[in-house]
Amino acid sequence: MRKYPQCLKNSLTNVHHYFEKTISFSFLRYYLIKKLHLKRTIIFFLIAFCAFPLPAQKRKVQNNPYADIIKPYHLGFHVGLHAQDLLLTNNGIATPNGEIWFAEVPEYSPGFSVGVIGDLFLNPYMNLRAIPTIHFGEKTVHFREYFTKEDKRISLRTNYLDIPIDLKISSMRLNNCRPYILGGVYGSMEIGSKLGLPLLMQNFDYGFEVGLGCTFYFPLFRLAPELKFKFGIPDILQKTRDDLTNENDKIYTNALSKVTSRMIVFTFNFE
């Protein structure tokens, strides 16, 4: 076995102790630094967690949490305003006197709507609804002669019994509100129509409608502001006017070839 001088042994021992102390100190320092960094990281996340709570912690107490699924069907009512409109098609045919009349609906007159709601539960996101409604309102048709610029305004006070069948599709409920869209078909009947007016519409109409709204949940009821657009399909112009004794009054009916109905309805639904 090879032997080293005593001085060399002492030097090697001192170097070994030095590296041992250095490595131990470095390890301890590394451990303390990492531990301190870990503490800082934990404290940072704790502060962030308290300052920015999770979305689940933002949830509020839900009013009527089972209102949408507890019954297979339920009833309600709605009240609101509407505006009636007509889509007019002018034929541009001259009268025996050489006059050419054109018609338009220059403005909307607000009307009142009231009805009941019958709702059938299909699944948590879909409902089938029947909403019989009475619309009280009027329409004003403005006629103007092309050459002389003579004009005439005809007011049609029209009240409709409207029966729509709609499919309502709702989103997920967010606390106490739930947006939805709807669409369906409707049939309507005019009530209280008067004969003898220069312009007259058919008593029956039908079409389709689309709309949107948002349900707000309260402790005792649900309130849903709703906006709907109704589009009539058939020609509702009554062209045979045997009830008119004055032939000059027939020029307004003869000036049109087709009339279809339009309506905008804004209601508050209580369920």
C-alpha cells in the first residue's frame, strides 16, 4: 500500500473538511431558499384565492330553484304594448278618371295587449306554450294620388284575438335570470270589425312569429320581459266590397293588389 507523507495527509484532510462544509452549507442554503420560496408561493396563492374567489363562490341564493321542473304544466298571464303594421303592394293601375293611387303606412300607433299563458314542460331546456292574447290597436293607411298629390288617411281600428303556439328554448340558469328564444305559428281573428270603411281586411289571419326574452326569478313569481315579431302569410285585403255604396270609395281597395300583416309585441310575462 502506498504511503503519503504526514503533511500531505493533513492537507488532504483539510481540503475534504472544507468541501464537506461547503457542500453542507450550500445544501442548507438551497433548502432554506427553496423553503422560503415555497412559503412565498403559498402565501401568494392564498392572497390570490381570497382576492379572487372562484365562480362557484359567487353564486347567489336561487329563488324558486325548482320552478321550471316541479310541474308538468303551469299558467300565467302577460300584459304589454304592440304596434301593428301592414306590408302593402301597390298595383299602380289607373282609375277610369286616370288617377293612380299609392298607399303606405307612415307611422305606428301603439296598442295594448293582454293574454294568458299555458306552459307545458318538455325537458329542462324546452317548453311548449299556448298564449291566447287580445290585441287592441289601430293602423293608419296613407293614400296619395300620383299626379295631383291629393291624399287621404284611413284609420283602421282593429282588435285581434290571437292564439300562438310557441316552442320556448331556454339557456342554463345563471343565479336568478335565464335568457330564452322562442318561435312558432299563430292564428288570429279580428273582433269588432266595422263595414262601410273605404278599406277593409279579412277577419282571419295566420303566420309565424319569433322572439326572445329573459326570465327573472323572484321569491313568489317569475317575471319575463319578452319581445316578439309576428309575420302574416296570407293576403288579408278584402277585395270584394259590395258593402260600399259609393263607387269612389272603391278606388282605395282597387289601388292595392296584396296586403299582409306585421306586428311587434313587447310584453311582461308573469308566471
